[in-house]
Amino acid sequence: IGGNMAGKTARELSSEFGVTRALREDIDTCCYHVALSLPAGEKLSSGEWEKVTAKYMARMGLSPTDHQYVVVRHKDKELDHVHIITSRIALDGKVWKPFQDRVKSKNICRQLETEHRLTTVSNEKKQYKAKTTQKERRMSERTGREPEKVSVQKAINELLPEGASLSPQIFCAELEKHGI
């Protein structure tokens, strides 16, 4: 639905991206890909998506006049979404470095949601899940007990549902009630 490239197929686009890739063969990852998605029930027209993606790219530091890019909208899922694929290598050979791009991207998305009167999504995870090692998972299978950090994480999620806060003293007292 947008972009500054002539190709219509994956092969044609890949060939075009090869032009900037040839400028900087020292760069391993020459393209940047991001998907922007709306919550269920919300839709934008192709024209509105073009405006949103142009603002997104500009705020990420990717000039649409300096970087090759294509915006693809497809309906393979129930959520309205687009994919932006852009060359990290500008036409003058300078390389865009996506420093802390996830944090920056999330913040830009929140701005765009407000500006375009879309549902605002929280940047925060609703529930945290303790990551276990393979060794811990095997021990759990053998003993039938869940790893301690999983028990602690479940207790914390129970004590602190989204948006909740406790003083450190109350938090510690509640953890003690859970045997922690």
C-alpha cells in the first residue's frame, strides 16, 4: 500500500534492496522489518495506514526519501496490520542503527494511537513469567514440584495484578504469608 520502490513481487523487491546493500557489503543485516497491528475490531483505510507508517518511519529516524522501503498490508489474520520493510542503508551509504528500537518503537506507537484516535495499548506486560532453565524443568519433571522461581513469580503476579502497587513493607509481609 506504500513505499518508494517499484517492485511488486518479493523477487523484484529483493533485487531493488540489493542496490543499497551493494553500497555497504560490510553490513550483515541490511533490512529492518516491523509489523504494526490494530486491536480486533479496529481498521484503517490504506490511505490512513500510509500516513501512520510515514510518521512512524520519520520518528524512528528513517527518511522515506533516503531509505528504500515498502509497506505491505495483508489480511492473513483477523487483525488489521501492515509490515514495513526498509533498508537500513540509505542511498548515500550511511547506515541507520536501530539503537533501543523496541522501546522507541513502542513509544512511537502509543503517540500514533493517540493522534489517530485508536485504542491505546499499554507498553507494560500484564503478567510476567519466570524463565526456567532446562535443568530446572527436568528437576521439576522428576520431583513433581515446580521450580521455586515459578512459585515466587506466581505469588508476585497474584499480589500485584496490573496497575496494583503495595508498599515494600506490605509486599514483604504478603510474600511471607505465601511462605516466601
